[in-house]
Amino acid sequence: MELDNYIHGVTSSADTDQLDMARINAMKEYKPVAQSGENKFAKFRYETQTDIMAATVPALLNNGLSIRFSPGFHATAGEVMVGRISHPKSKQWISAVVPLIYPHNPKTGEVQHDGQGAETADTYARKRLLRSLTACWVEGAEVVTEQEHDRKMAADAHAEYDGKKKKKSNGAPLIEKIRTAMLMLKGSPEALKEKLAKAEQCCVDGLITEEQLKELQKEFFEND
């Protein structure tokens, strides 16, 4: 589709096949976007405009692509920023539009329309456009397959279970309590087996160790 100022979102040249191929090749050369910015008040890190450009622009240029930004005004959206990624060789392009969002003054609560507010709105808009047009990714957020995710979740679950089991399983007071109860039931094989079953469940729950369970089995059932 051709550029239409009344359409919100992404617009493009009639064809984008060569641009798309060049962008795919550029993506192979991207570096993960670092997060060098820090919000000390809210205690989180974020990617700056420089971080995004450092990770993507060299690869874009290597593959004959360029990006430019132009401020504008939309009849309904108000002030906007237009971003365009272009492939000059084929004259193909894709553009996107985002509104300029001015910050609020933390003391007065009013929209900050001064120079600092304009710079903040401009930077935020450019970051959104860069992420959209380049299809970059933030460091630590690389795509993993569903199988890799499932394997990691299973490994984490086993590690957590093993940790809990090791933490709980000195089991000395409990094993003595179980042993004393079993000594009292030595003349009743069925009751003894029931008590052993409870001991086995304690082992599964990590309350006693496998070695302690084996000692009980050896002491009370070795002649069975």
C-alpha cells in the first residue's frame, strides 16, 4: 500500500520483498540490545535509544538499509513521530507512526510541555519505532524453543525438589520415632508393613533419607 496519512500504524511501498530480505540478513548480524539505562527509583533497567542503535545500525548499514525519523502532526492523534526503514537500491520502504507522549511533572501532575518533556517524548517515540522497524530483541530475551523451555522448567523443578529434600532430610528425630513405633509392632506383620509404608512416604517427601529407609527395611524385613 502507498503511504496514507489517515492510516494509523504501518504503511509501506507497493512491494517490500527486497527490503524484507535485506532486513532478514541484517537481523542475523544484530547484537542483543543491552539495557544500560537504570531507573533507580523503580529499581529496573531499560534499553536506551543508543543501546538499540548500537545493536542494529551497523548491521542495517551493512545490508543497504537506512532509518530516518520525522516529527509530524495528525488530525486526530496530535503530535506524532514517523519512522521509516528504507532500502534505497530498490526504493522500497516501510514506515510506522507513533504518538508523542509527553511526561507528567511529578510535582504538579501537569503535562510537561517544556524542552525536557519534548526530549523525553521524542526519545520514547524513536525507541518504539526502532524496535518495531528493526525487529530487534533485548539482551536476555532471546527466543527459545518450546522444548528448551520445557526442559529448563523440568530441570528447575527437579533442582528445587532436590534442594528441599536435602534441606529436610537429616531426619534423625523422625527416624527414631518411626523405629520405636515399629519395634512395638514387631509381633504384628500387617501393622508393621503399614508403618513402613508411612516411612516410605516420608522418604518421598524428603523428611528422611533413602539410606535411613533402607536401614528400617533391613532391620525389620531382612528375614522375610
